[in-house]
Amino acid sequence: MADFADELSSLLTERRMSLRQVARRVPCDNGYLSKLANGLKHPSPATVARLEEILEAGGRLLRHAGPDPSGEPDADEVAAAVREAEAEQSRLLAEPGQPSVDALWEAALEIARAANRSALQTFSASHQLRRHALGMAGTTRRPGALSDLYVITGQATALMASTAFDLNRWDESAALARSAVSYAALVGSTSLHAWTLGLAALLANWRDEPDTALRHLRRGMQIAPPGTPRARLGYIAARSYALLGDAAATSQAIDRARCDQADGTRHRDLLSDETGGEFAFSPARADACAASAWLDLGRGLEAKVATQRALDDLAALPAVRQPLSQVLGARIDLATACLFNHERDQAEEALRSVIAAAPSSLTNVSLSGRLARTRKVLASGCWSKDPVAQQLSEMISEWPARR
């Protein structure tokens, strides 16, 4: 290894290149390359070949590399091979041409429709897609391709914003939402523009800033196409009015949203109906939004009806297509509604199914926030002196440690 390290150091000096510059082009971690240059690590064949190419070594590194003494590839070699494959994919996708754009559209659909990926997996996939799309946008002069690439970038950024929220990175989520709004506005994608303004409103509601949420929603309503996009904004507005304690405005918002939702049968929307997945707004999601609004107002009866409808809609889907996070969220809201209605046994049944089913890969801020609201109800009124209710509260508080 010492001979290889000496040769690598000599080549870096001759080519007047730093470890950091070479590491970016391999690509690999700067620390890994530093270990090679200091004789602390044996190079993988793939890394040697790439260094030969970058440094124009003419076989000098190959002569000193030799076989790995262990006889087996180590984790660094596997990781390096993966990085090289990803870098090659990036270079291929960066080539202008309709097949490359079509490949990005397919990737965008796959990410949006992946029902049970973890938030981190979705964020990473969306981030990679965004890089690919922007890389291609910098090389093409075709207006049609450029428009497609900016829409793909906007969608990927919107998904990053949504999952950043799930990862409890609220400030980053808001910044990404603003970026997605800019891309949607740039290409005139009113559906994506309205969807992202709705996301900004959702974030404001979770921050308990309903006035800010309503400002985003008014902007969204000015541009949202008829049908599903308007319905989604309407249901989010219902939650904002509920946080303000305005029951009449909440009820009116839900009624208007239902009319817009029914109108969706006459107005197909490219983003919500064709792309779908995370961008869809199903009846189950609509009922979940309505349930959250009623729960904020302490209206258990209306909330229970809405959550039960949401659960029935989700149960009607094939098992593999049931989004687990939505199912668990609806069960938590059902439990809270039952507590408002003094139905302890039903609440306990719903909560125990959540605690038993929630895998660590799907825990997110939305579920944690819902459970926090349930605990708040358990700590109030008649439940504060109920031993079984307090056991439920302890079970919820211990939930993060069990993930």
C-alpha cells in the first residue's frame, strides 16, 4: 500500500490537484481518498480505475495497487461502486433528449406514488431527482424540455418540502415550499402552485398560525383549477378557521370543499388525478382534514363520523395500496373523538392498534402531533382521574422509546 500511496501523492503533485478536487470527480469521500494517499487504506479496483482516468496515470497506479490482502471487497469498495454507478446515471440523465426527460417523469411518478416509503427515503429520492432535473435544465436549449424539467424540479422540491416537515425540519420545509412555489409559477403550473401554497398553509396551521395559513390559502384559491385542487385548499382552510375557534366558518368551509370535491368528477386535474400519490387528495384525506378541524373545536361527534368515513375509504383499498401513515393517523383521531364522546373502550382499542402497528420507519411529525393532542384530552376533564385513561396516556408518552 505504501508504493501506491507514494505514487498517488506524486501524481497529485504533478497534476497540481488537491484531494478534494479528485474526490469530487471519483466520486468518494475526501477522508477515504486521504487514507489511500497516506497508505492507511487499500484501494478498490473500481477506485483505482477511476483514479487512473482522472489523473491520466498511464498505468502507474495499477502497477502498485495489487490485490486486496483480505481477498474480499470491503464496505468502502461497495460504497464506492454505488457512488460510481449513481454518478454514471447522473451523467447519462444529463444528456439532452426526450428519452432522458421521459425517464425523469417516470422517476417523479414513482416517488409520488410510493405509499409506504419512510420520509427520509422519499426526501432522498426527491433530492436526487431534483439534482438530475436541474442538471439537464442547464444543458438543454429546447423550450419544451426546459418547461418539463422545471415542472419536475418543482414537484421534487414540493415532495422534499412535505417530507422535511415529517422529519421535523419545519424551517427547511417552509423554505423548500417557497422554492417549489417559484418553480410552479415560472412554468405556469397552476395545480402545483396551488398544491404548494396549500402545503405552506398546512405548515402554518401546525405552527398554530391560522391567519398566515389563510393568507396562503387565499392566494391559492385565486389560481387553483376547479375540482380537487380547490377542494384541498378548502379543507385546509376549515382547519385554519377551527384553530381560530370559528365553528360557523369551519362548517361553511367544509361544505364548500365538498361541493368542489364533487365538481372534481367534471374537472380532471393533471397533478392530483394523473400524477396522484402524494399529490392526490382522496375522499379519505378530505375526511381526515375535516376530522382534524372538528377535533380542534372539541366536536367529537362530527369528528368521529369523519374519521370513520376515512377509515372505511382506506379499508376499501387493496392492502398493499393502503398508506399506513394515513391509516394510523385516522385511528389516532378516532380515539381522540371517542374520548370527547366519553367512549373510553373504543378509544383504547384504536390507540392500542396504533401503538402495536406503528413501525419506526413510518413515524412522523403528523402522527406525533396527533398523539400529543390525544394526551392533552386524556389530561383534561373526567379523564384526568380515570386510571385506565392515565395508563393510555403513559403508553402514548412511552411510544417514542418503543419505536
